[in-house]
Amino acid sequence: MQRIDGRAYDELRPVEIVTDFVKFPEGSVLISCGNTKVLCCASVEEGAPRHVPEGTGWVTAEYSMLPRANRERSRRDVSKLKLSPRSAEIQRLIGRSLRGAVDLAALGERTITVDCDVLQGDGGTRTASVTGGFIALAIACKKLVESGAVERNPIRHAVAAVSAGIVGDVPMLDLCYEEDSHAMVDLNCVMNDAGELIELQGTGEGRGFTVAEQQELVRLCEKGIRELLEKQRKILEG
């Protein structure tokens, strides 16, 4: 079975990452994964939510798609101040993933919000948001260290994410929209640079799937995530 864009089954789409894409956030990144483009901006605010233990901070995320991010115009996410269920679920995933990267005690009583706005969607918007959002978060944390606001960098682990799926009974890495729309099984995976899983979201869209199939999809994702982590490392050390 030939993939739409000629990639190997275990090959990522081309990834481009531009840091400092906008001027004002403490960290900003435009990440492109194939034709998916997401702007990720990290903003630092003093103070933490009331549910957070005293002396610790918080990392959260917000996610939205612009009306023409997809092939047809969609309504804006916020209607009567309420997010669409899909966007709410995705931003919770992004927030959990990014909190897993941070020592909240080292962050101190401050909040970092990572806004992920999809400029163009062609599959994998949530995973691109995690991968790009981490870079924006890491840039913001580095600036906190440089300014003397924190004693040490609160980043504990790098995190990245990618999708995989089964299309025509073939496991494939990093599905584009056309592949995703025909996938029988879809899986989103978040991992850190210690090789630990942060989150798995697997769904049988057209049929159920076996444990062996799930493990094969996770192995594909691990390969892609290691490549993404290396891209992150080079950008943050450059």
C-alpha cells in the first residue's frame, strides 16, 4: 500500500519549527508538521490557581482552531464563553502533557499558559501542539532563570507527541488528514525524553484492535517521538 505522500510507513512528515515567531510572549513557536501549522505561545503570570499547593506553580494550555484552519470554515470555538467539547478535551491533553515536563515546586507561585492556535489543520493538531508547546514552554522557563525569577530551570523532561494509526490494515506513523479520515484505528502518544509514556489515546474507529497492534503503534510513535525530541534539543541548545 502506497502512502499518499510517498512516505515510508514509519516516517514523519517534514517538521519545521520557527522560534520567536511573535514578539510579546515569553516563548513562541510556529510548528509545521507537513501541512499542519500551529502557533504555540507561552505566557508567564505571577500567582497560581487556588487549588495548587502553596509555594508551587501551574502549567496549563488553551487550544483553538481558526475558522479556516480546515477545508471548510468552522465556527469559532468560543460560543457563549463555552469551548467546543473537542477543543476542551484537546487542551486538557496538552496541559497534562506539558505539566509532566515541569517541576512545579521549582516554578514557584506563577502560572505558565501555553496557547496553541491551529492556523492550518491537516491531521495531528493535538500532537503538534504538544511538541511545539513544549519548546515555547522551555523558552519561557529559560527566560525565568536568566532573569533571576527562579533559582533553577523547572524543566525536568522534554516531551513530544505524535500519532499513528492503522489504514487498510497497515500500521502507519504520523497520519495526515486523508489517512486519518480512513483510519480503522487511531492512536495519539505523548512521551518524555526518559522514554516514559505520558499519555496514550487509542480508538478503534472502524474496528477493534489487539494488544499486539497497540504495541506496534506505540513502537512507531516511540521512533517518531525520539526524532522530534532530537529536533527540540537542537533548537533549544542552538
